[in-house]
Amino acid sequence: MIRVLLFGRLRDVAGWRERAVDPGPASLFALKNLLAAEDLALGEALAGPGVQAAVDKALVRGDVALAAGAEVAFLSPMSGG
Amino acid sequence: MVRLQTEPFDPGVLLSAFCRDRQETGAVVSFTGIARGGKGAVTRLELEAYPGFTDAEIERMAEAARARFSLHDVLIVHRIGEIAPGEAIVFVAAAAAHRREAFEAADHLMDYLKSRAPFWKKEHRPDGERWIEPTERDITDAERWD
């Protein structure tokens, strides 16, 4: 199981903020592909400029392996406070 | 110390508590940011944070500022959730031996918070809602410290 969180504009595009994906994909790119296959608009938004990913609350670049129970957050460009 | 909270705060109370019991601090500089209404154009702000991530990032920045400006102490309080125009949204205080470091630290921390802190901000207007991104000015202000 992977817990997926969306922040900012992404959550409006998807219409949800948090969900569990079970069984969880083994990598970040596989997770993105799975989400994009279910929701084309979300897939495009995830590939948009400035979108970052965090695994277990740490920013990651490129593809990374996902352990069972991992928390993956997709972050829209940050606005500042 | 960094605190993200949904409840409103009183900047005067925060400042008084921050100044209390200091024997070696010669200077405290504080900044309070207030949500602007844009003459009725903005009915409320919605500020989203990622708990455990947003606070950790800001804490890291506060620690870096503490070392860079030789601060005795730092306090950052930031509202999250729904904020009405006229309400305080952010409070920053820096304590140092002398004023220059305290002024610069507060300025630096605010430039960081306005442009790079991991928040997502949405403006609710009478005609709809829109996500806000840092302005050019916010970005160039923050680059002064790089």
C-alpha cells in the first residue's frame, strides 16, 4: 500500500487530496503512470513545470523505489506564505 | 521555534513573550504580515501546508538564519487554513546582541517565507478562486541573500 497526497493545484485537478493505492507500485514513475492511466488530466498536471515529489516527507529527484507503506506527496509549485 | 496554526494570533502577545527574560539580547526585531483584502477583491485566503514537511523546511531555514546572523533566538508563527482580510498571517521575531543582525535576520526570513517556503495559497474572490504563486518581486527579494 502506498499513501498518495496531492498539494495545491494538483488536488483541484484530481478532485481528491489523499488516497491509498493498493497494491502499491514499486517505483515513483510506476505510481505516476498508474495515476495518469486512471486520470489523464492528473497525469498531465503531474508532468507539468515545477511539480516536485516527496517520499516520506523528503524531496526526491527522478525515479526512486517505493517501499510498502511509503507516503508519496506530489507538490504543485509552492506559493510561499 | 516554528509554529504553524489554524487559530488567529495576537502579534503583541507574541512579541511581549518573546522579549521577556532576556539579559544579553540587545535587539529584537519583529515583523507581522496581515492578509490584504484588495479593496473587497479578496474575501479570504486559504493557505495549505504539508504537516511534517513544511514545518521541517522552515525550521531548517530558521536554524540557518540563526547561525548566519548570530541570533540568540528566532520565532516564526504562520497561519494555515482559512484567513480573513485584516487578520495577521505571519509573525517573525529575531533576537540578537545588536540591532543590525536582528533587522537583517527578520528581513531575510520574511523574504524566504514569501517566496520559497512550502505553502500553497489560494485567493477566494467574489468571482471565483485562484492559486497564487510568488511575484517577480518576491523572487528577486529572496535572491538578495543567495
